[in-house]
Amino acid sequence: MWVKQILLAIVGLSGGVVVSAGLFALIVEIGVISDFADRTHTADHILLYEDCTALGGILGNLIFLFKWPIPFQTVALPLFGLLSGVFVGCWAMGLAEILNVFPIFIRRIKIVRYTTAFVISIAVGRGAGALLYFAQGW
């Protein structure tokens, strides 16, 4: 019984580490952190920014999982909301810069005429996938 629990803990921890490493790699690759360093002219501290981003994700998960009380919640909540909004805005701008690749790709492989069909197919596929996912619980 204990062996099964230990193996499940190892598999769960390993999966979480892999997923979070992929997410943080995506954040770094999109360029959100390097854009911050570039705009503030503090590129020599970029490793500190990356470490703080990872530490924030780790602490956020620990607080969520273990339900740790947060001191000064009245002051911390608006500050958290402001910083989260800034981060999500920068994340969206980083993704918007990457999405400029799609028009170039579509023109290069000469499928401009069928772009509407591709977008509708993606939307229908996402909708059908969500419907199947939520219908399984019924």
C-alpha cells in the first residue's frame, strides 16, 4: 500500500515539474521577461527576473495547495491584482508578437483562399472538444 502511494507521489511530482518547466520555458521564450529587462534597461539582472518568476509560480502553487494563510490580505489583494494584470497584459502582447507568424505562414504555403475555412475548423474543433469533455461528466 505504501509503495503505491510513494510511486503515485513521485509520478505526480514529476509530472508537475515537467509541466511547470514547460510553462516557464514558454514564458521566457515568448520574451515577456526579456522585454521587461529591455524596457527598464536592467538586462544585467535578467537571471534574477527569471528566478523571481519561477519562485512566484512555486509559492503560488504552495499557497494554493496547502491553503497557507496570507498575511495582510486587505493590502495584498489589490497589489496582487495589479501585478497580475500587468503580467497578463505583457503575456498577451508577447503572444500577439508571435502570432504574426501565422499570416506569413499562410501566404508562403499559398492557402490564403482557405483561411476562413481553417479558422472555422479550428473553432468547431475546439467547441466539439469542449462539449465532449464536459459531456463526459453527465
